[in-house]
Amino acid sequence: MSFFNSDSDILDGCTEIFWIVIRFLVGLLTFLLFIKMFSRNANRALPPGPKRRPLVGNLLQLKGDEMFYVKLNELRKVHGDLLYLELGSVKMFIVFGHEMNKKLLQDEKDRFKFRPQWLIEVKSLGLSDGIVWSNGLQNDKLRKFAIPAVYPGLGPVTLTQRVQTESGMVVQELTKATGDSSVLKRIFYEAICNINFCVLFGDRYDYKDPEFIQFISIMDQLLQRGGVKNILNFFPFLQKLPESSKTKNSKRLLRELSSLIHTKIESARESFSNENITNLIDAYLAQESTTDAVTEENVCHIVRDFFVAGTENVAIGILWLVGYLTCHPDIQDKCRQSITETLKDKETIDMDDVVKMPYLEATVHETLRLANIAPLSVPHAVVEDVELDEFIIPKDTMVLTHLQSVHMDSNHWDDPSTFNPDRFIGPDGQLLKNDAFYPFSIGTRYCMASKLAQMEMNLMLCYILRNFKFSEGPKLLKHTQPGAFVEPETFNVTWTHIGS
């Protein structure tokens, strides 16, 4: 009995020592793995970039009057196609050239698909309730909700008919107007706004309607926000100070916008029928009582997103078209000849007609390529440390895809600084695809209004060139960026009604 007890004590002691050894070995292995991972991470470098200074990072190296994308091009010459900057507390990663942008936006899309929701204006104005700045399932839901209204459109009146109507109004306005390119921009902008109102609310406005003017005024002011360049992003401790007048004004504008949209919703509710969904507001009413419905707040921000991302840039695109065709009268004449030969006596113009005019489509493509209206993408972000090639992109880094560098990439474009629509024409005379052409971005965050925007540009150009000749313009257009988009500096131009 005593012997058994003695053996039992020895066995218990051995068991305890055994588990002590096991714990020690597990702990040692965990420690060694940690050291290995730490050493590996330590050896992984940030992408190249200029030397950063304490507190301000690279802010002082980016000062000056040059456009931001141009400054980045200068840094690319020194550091290459992957560039890392720190602007105060903002970590920023910029990608240049077609190969690297395609890799990031398509091959690595799931790791770079997020938006930097920590930006001050996104947080303070609740912009993540819309499409542009939302992430994850919320973004999927809102895009799925809005896309049918944007393209191919809802209701018996087609998008093509909406664009045809407004193109006719542009012709009427141009017949009465004279002036320089600023006059053209205003006319094009009001027309694109009206198409958007039809998509969102179902009806167009008279250009003199007070509500139309109020909407445009709100959107104009919202486009003038500081965006990424807001100093509060660079130095977050300043966010503890009282709100700036700009932030207060932006919140006031969003309240006004919400009030206008609420009025539109309540007006639509009075005549709403589930059997007759014709616009975005109808689509909202049709689902508002369902589980996980899109909210009125979401609709307000979707409207804002649609105008900010799909109005001024399209109007500027048409302005660039007119500008380039004024600088190149031979190309203008060739486009007009194509329109005349294709349409003959046909009054209305649709996309089936445009497909038969590859040179005109090529001219629109070449304008989007060379003008680079949005030279940098809407910011992306990484929400965890990400490896890209031999580099590490730290968590919460803002990511910019430099689309202008794609469209000027000499590896994919011959003589990229020259305006030449023929680069988009294949040996068979048809429109030629180039993988290094994506003015509306690519991947999961491509612009969902891209098809509508291209329809607007093509159809409106047809109506304009069929009725007017543009002349007495500059030899060369200069780029400037007074707001969110790159546009031509104001230029002199004369338009003459054909046949007058």
C-alpha cells in the first residue's frame, strides 16, 4: 500500500515536470516565431519617398502653386512608381503608371478597396452614409440600390431620350449666347444637372426655375470643400478646436439639401405607385418598409455624391471636347463629316448612331485621356498592414492611384502629349481598346455613372457639331484646377450656327 502511494507520488511529480517542460517549449517556440515575424517586418521597408521632417512630414516639400498631381509627378522622377509620403499625421501612398495601378485596382482590389473614413470631412459631414465614402456591405447595398436608376435608367422615358432633350436645349442656348469658354461651361453644366434631376427625381427643370438655381448653388458650394487638403486631417489635435466657418457652412448646405430632398420625397409619396418606378426617389419609396432599407439620409448623400461626382466633371469634359476641336479644326471637320454621313436627314441621335461613328467615339476617348479631368482617384485606403512587392503599406494609409500617369504612360501611348483620336482607331477602322485607358477608374470602385457620362458626352457632341462650327480659339489649351477637377483655362472661342 505504502509502495503504491510512493509510486503515485513519483508519477504525479513526473507529470508536473512534463507539463512544465511542455509549457516552456511552447512558450519558447512562440517567442522564436514572434522574433522571426518581428525581424521579417523590420526588414520590410516602406515604399520610397523623400525624407520626412518631424511633425510636418513632407508638407513643406509640397508647398507652391503647382497642381498636386503635377507635384507628385516631379517626386515620381526621383523615387519611382511607388511613392510614400507623410503629410503631418496622414500616411499617403501614391501609385503611378498602368502596370502598378492595374495591379492595385484589379489584382489586389480586395485589399485596397476601402475609403479613408477617418478624414475630417467624411466624419464631420457623415459622408460615409453615401456611396462614394462608404465601405463594405454598406457600399455594396447602396451601389446595388442606385445603379439601376443611373444606368440603364428607370421608367418609360429612357436615358437616351433624357440626353436628347437636354442636348436640344443646349443647341437653343448656344444659338442665343455669345462669349468665351466660361459661357459654354455654364450651358453644359446646367444641361448635365437637368439630366441628373431626371434620373434622381423624374422631371427636368426650366433653367430659370428658382429651385433649380438653389440646387445648383448648393452643389457649387459643396464642390469647393477642402477635401483631403483640409489642415485638420494633417494635425488632428486641431479638431478639438471649435468648428471652422467652412465646416459650419458645409453642414448648413447639407441641411438645405436634405430639406429639398425631403420635400421631393413627400411630394412623390402622394402619387407613388409600385407599378410605376421612374426615378431614384420612387426606388427609395418602393423599399423603405423592407428589412435593412436604404434610409432617407442615405438618399440625401447619394444625391450629393451623384452631383459631386457626375455633373461638373461631365460638363468640363464637353468643354475640353470643344476646346480641343477648336484647336484642331481638321479633327472637328472630320467628326462633323462622320455625323453628316451617318445621320443624313435623321433628326434624333442615339447610341446606335454613335456606334456607327468610331472616329467621333475615338475623339471623346482621346479627350478623356489627354485632359485628365480627374488626374487622381478618389482616395482609397488600407485598413491593415498590406504587403505590396517588397514593401509594407501601413494600416490606415491613404492610397491614391495616379490616373494621369496611366494616360500619359509612354509604354502604352505613342507621343502621349499629342491630341490624336486616331490612336483609338484599329486597322479595321473600328474603335480600338487600350487597357491603359480608364478615366473612370477600374476595379470594385469604378465610377458607376461612367456609361451615362460617356453617353452624355457622345450625344451632346453630336448635337453641338451638327449645328455649330467652333473657331478663333487658342492654339493650345492650358490645364488648371480651381476646384475638384482639371479644366482648361478660360479661352476665347467663337461658335457660328451652321447655315447662318
